[in-house]
Amino acid sequence: MLQDEDRSNTADRAANSSAEMLTWDDVLRLARHGNPPPPRRVEKTDAQWRALLTEEQFRITRLKGTEQAHSSDMCQVFSPGQYQCLCCETVLFDAAGKYQSHSGWPSFTQPVASDIIAYHQDDSYGMRRIETTCNVCDAHLGHVFPDGPEPSGLRFCINAVSLRKAEGQSA
């Protein structure tokens, strides 16, 4: 999907991203007042996404679905590496920020950069939550909650189907 130069630029951005840590107040502010501009955009029609994704991947990433809790081995993977958006290969999370939340979904404390995740208020199912999407391609990732470990207190609860471990890294 991405050219080698694009992959390198994405990896460089992730490695050089600001050490600024997001807090719950930051997430709420972004969800209410708008997200930062993405570093680039990937836009496709539904037909193009359907041609690239499995039915389950399309349902989760493009239709805001959720995989069944504890359905992925990715919850148990803690080896070093980076996690990319399944749809556009943008690096989203680093394994250094991954932890065992016992929620049934892979959980992270922070994204690798402040402009790669978009935040949206989600009032579906009678709950108020903050949805996370890839800021580059709008893929639904999951939700973020204020019950994570210190120092940020954030838990990015992400559908494993929305992620892939970067090439050359075991998942």
C-alpha cells in the first residue's frame, strides 16, 4: 500500500514525535473542538476499501464495528515493535505503551504522535464514550477511556482487527 519512502517518513515521524503526553482533558478538548490536521490523507471509496479488506475488517474499520472481546491473540503480544493502521499502514502505537488491561482488546497508553489519532464523541448504545479513528484514513480503531495506568491515565482500547504489527515484527 505505501511506498518505502512513505513508510520511512511515517516511521521517522513516530520516532521523532513530541514527548508531549496526552491527558484525558486533551482528549476531551480534541473531541469537542476538533482534531489536528493529519500528516497526510488516504481516501478511498467504500468499493475500494471492500476490495482491499476482508468482510470483518471492513465491518470494523469502515462501519465502526467491534470485534468480540478476547478474540485476538494480539492482546497477549508484548514484543517490541510498532502497530500500524490496517487500512493505511500509518504507525499508530508503539509496543512500549502497550499493557495488559484485561479488557479483551489490545490496550495502549499513548499514540506515537499527537496528530495520527482523531477523537470523536460517541453516544451510541446509551453510553458516552470517545471514539478513536485513524486521522489519516478515518478507520475506526476503538475507544479511549480515562482508566489507564499512570502517568497519562489513558487506555486506548483498540480493535485488534484495526491494527497490524509493522513488517518484520512478530504479532
